[in-house]
Amino acid sequence: MQQLNGPSYSADLLMIRNQGNTLYQNLDTITSQGLVLKLDDVGGDKITLGVKESDDVLEYLTLKAYKFPYINLVWGGVVFLVIGSVVSMFRRIKLQRLKAA
């Protein structure tokens, strides 16, 4: 048997067959890999495993938010820069009008 390197994942699969030959299967999902697993058949020394790979497995979108304590300082700098640019623009317009007259 070959040893595989890398992460390993566990899945809890269940198959119940009652006396009336009614089959109950429990699917399991490995979300990080986008896999859906189920037991298709168990008989004697053979097990058939069904694997479905899909991007539709994820039902939720996860966002990670970081707290940045100095964000007010950044916004203050942006406001200061905009005010300075507007004042400079009006000053240049005023100087151009005085030069033309």
C-alpha cells in the first residue's frame, strides 16, 4: 500500500438495508474539497463508493472581516488630501485669471 502525503479528511457514511430490502443512505460532504460521498453497495468483501465532485456543494459564502484600528487616520488623510487639492485648484484658477487680465 502506498502512503499519500498531504491532508486527510474523514467522512461518516451510512447505509442501512432492512429486511424488506429498503435501502437508506446517508451522504457526507467534504466541503473544503467540493466532494459528496455515498456508499453505493456493500456486499461480501466489496464496497462500492460513489464520489461526486461539484462546485455547487457550498451553500454559504464566508467573508473574513479584519478590524483595522487606525482606519479613521486613513480617512482623515484622504479628506485632508481632497481639501488640499481643491484649494490648490481654486488658487491656480485665480492666478490664471489675474495673469490674463
